[in-house]
Amino acid sequence: MPNIKEKLYEKIVENRDRVSKLVKQHGNVKISDVTVAQAIGGARGVKCLVTDISYLDPEEGIRFRGYTIPETLEKLPKVPGSDMPYVEGHMYLLLTGEIPTEEEALELADIFKERQQVPQYVCDILRAMPRDTHPMTMFSVAIASMQRESEFVKAYQKGLSKYDYWDSTYEDGINLLAKLTGIGAYIYRMKYRGDVIISPDKDLDMGGNFAHMMGIPNPYDDVARLYFILHSDHESGNVSAHTGHLVASALSDMYYAISSMINGLAGPLHGLANEQVLRWIQGVMDQMGEKVPSDEEMKKFVWDTLNSGQVVPGFGHAVLRKTDPRYMSQREFCLKYLPDDPIFKYVDSLFRVVPPILEEHGHAKNPWPNVDAQSGVIQWYYGVKEYEFYTVLFGIGRALGVISNIIWDRALGYPIERPKSVTIAMLEEMVKG
Ligand code: HAX
């Protein structure tokens, strides 16, 4: 058994005990009440999910296994000659809760390399789709098409004890994760780079290999590493993570669950916001020509969007009540590597202009920028100008967290999800008293 799996199993045994004690001894303790507004309003703030992979504090932002973003980037082993850590090391942290040594990160990197080959039938399916199909649709279909490979399904059909679900779920998760960068790069090169496909390089780590398969020189390898780590997890209540958890709770396998996760991420209020931000900026650029608008001119564009009943993409959040630290990490990257980039100037101007406008507008509970306001500009700068593709990058990163969560859901025996619904008439009756 590879080291990471042994380590994972140790942790599973410990945590099964903790969960079982909580349910047996304190199962009736209340942790949340639900109001009418919450029942109608998307269960905002209702505490009814459990995950140890990450925690999102409204003021502080995300912590991965207890570590803030700067701590995560500082503590994880770095790729030699690079400013950024191994994505594989981050996956080790998410799965086991421990910062890996360089050796442990490299061991996982080797496991991914052994399993990275994208099956030819996946490429054939992608090729059979109309070339103008959205890349997120292609990504979702490619993942679902590999469902036939599921180790969990094979084991389940033979008759599998529920205590062993985690094992083949882990294998499915690692098999799938190993292929996601290759599938993403394949879609990109097929659609936007004259169909010239670049094969993986066995000597490179996940971030380096992705940059190589995209055909983009360094430091795009560090961009990829930073991007995948930052987007990996954001608690389990966001649409993509929750969808993955929900679908997997029916014992649908990892391929079904991650394909569904991608479909949830493809909405403009969630992951597709990174595409929408660049689309919005392009709309302004079309009107301004070469000139970057002054802050006063930018205010008008923002008000025009709000007055036409649309949201300003990249701003606001269901949980956060301050600027997203994922935005700040990427902003630091931009200030270091591309301070004079014209699109960064747009993003910077929006950072100054939008929050006071959203406060004045009085609707959004959080006027500050989220991760999606800042991520596209970096991709654009390094030549990935096809903004339709940006959410695929988000999806590769998010899979790290959702796969970790699903493995743990199975290990801890979380049951099929089934909240209760009521009718509007029942609510009217309940509020009468
Ligand atoms: N522009 C305009 N109005 C906004 C707004 C924005 N950026 N953010 C919120 N609002 C509005 C809401 O539409 C809502 O309007 P109504 O009262 O008229 O229905 C009101 O403010 C209250 O919303 P909220 O409670 O502050 O926010 P929600 O929890 O309902 O929604 C969203 C959170 C992220 C969906 C929301 O802020 C939004 O639509 N933002 C723009 C899209 C975006 O950037 N999405 C990406 C979010 C991060 C993420 O998930 N990345 O993947």
C-alpha cells in the first residue's frame, strides 16, 4: 500500500470513532435553527453539513485543514526552482490533514504520473462533439464517459462491506484526478490551438505538466500550481462541493459525482463568474477602445450593469464578508508579475470603484471582490485569452477538494442526503401563530 493510503486509513480509523461518539452521545444537541427566510433563501447559514477538509470564516476567508492561504503556500514543499508548492503536496494535506514531506509529495506525484494517460475513447468522444460546445460541457462529458472505469462500481457489484467503500472510492478519485489536467489541456489545444495536442511529460509535477501540455512557457507552471491550490476547496456548502457530496451520497461513483460537480460550477453565479468578469471587461474595452477608463468612467459602466438588473460579476459572496483572500493572493501575484497589464488596470480600478457602489446600491450583503474577479486577468496575461475556458481550470482545482471530501464521506459512512421540504401553505400556517 502506498504511504498516503496507509496514512489515510490511520486517520479514518481515528475519525470514525469521533463521529460515532458524537452521534451516539450527543446526537440530540441542536447546532442550528432554520428560519422561513433560510428555507426559501437557499439554506444560507444553516449548519447542516460536516467537513474537516476546509473551513470558511466570513471575516478571515478559507483555511485548508486549519491553514490560511499564506500558511499553506509557505508550509507545503516547493517544486525545486519554483515559488509555488507541489499541487500533489496540497492534495496530501487535504486528504490526510498533514503537511507532507517533499518525499511524500513526490510519491503522490509518481502515483498520478502512472495513472495520467487519458483513454483514447475520451479523446474520440471530445472530437465527436461540435467544436463550439462550451469547454465545461466537454469537460463534464469527458469525466462522465470514464464512469465505466469505476473501481467502486466493480467492487460494489461483487458485494462490498460499507467499511470498505472508501478504498475503491479513493482509487477512483486518484485515477480521475491524475487525468484531469490532461483532459483540460486536450480540450484547450483541440478547440483553440489548431488541434495540436501536446503529450504529457513524465518528468514534471502536476502544475508543470499542465503548463507543458497547454504549450505555455514558465512561469505558467507556477500560475497553474497557485490556481489549482487556491480553487481547491471552500467548505462543502458551495454549489460545486455540495453537488459532488449530494450525488456521491447516493453511492453514485466518483465519475458521476465529479461530472455533476462540474455542471454546478458552470453557473454564472458560481465558477463561471471568472468567464463573466472577462466578458464584462471586454464589453467595456469594446466601448473604450485602447483607453483604460478613469474611475469616474468605470463607475458609469458599473451603474449601467446594476440599473439593467444584472449582477456585477466577481463581487459579492454568500459567506464571505470581506475581500476574498484568494483574490488577494492573486492580486499580489499580479502586482509582482504584471502590474502594467491593461486588463489588470481594469481589475484594479474595479477593486476601487465597485465596493462603494454596491454599498450605495444596498442589495449585496458583501460588496467585496471574490476569487473570480482576479483570476482571469492572470490567464489572459499568459496567453489564455479564450475566457470560456477559465472555469475548466477552476474545475481541475475544485476537484482536489471535492474528491477528498467524497473519500471522507464514504470513510465516515455519511448517509444519503435527504433534507425535508414543506409547502408554501405549510409555511403560511406555521407563521400564523
Ligand atoms: N452585483 C449586484 N447585485 C448583487 C451582487 C453583485 N455582485 N451580489 C449580490 N447582489 C444582490 C443579489 O442578487 C441579491 O439581490 P436581490 O435582493 O435583488 O435578490 C442581493 O444582492 C442579496 O444577495 P446576497 O445575500 O448578498 O448574495 P447571495 O448569497 O444571494 O449570492 C452571489 C452570492 C455570489 C451569488 C452574489 O453575490 C452574486 O451574484 N455575485 C456575482 C456573481 C459572482 O461573482 N459569483 C461568484 C461567487 C464566488 C464563487 O462562488 N466563485 O465560484
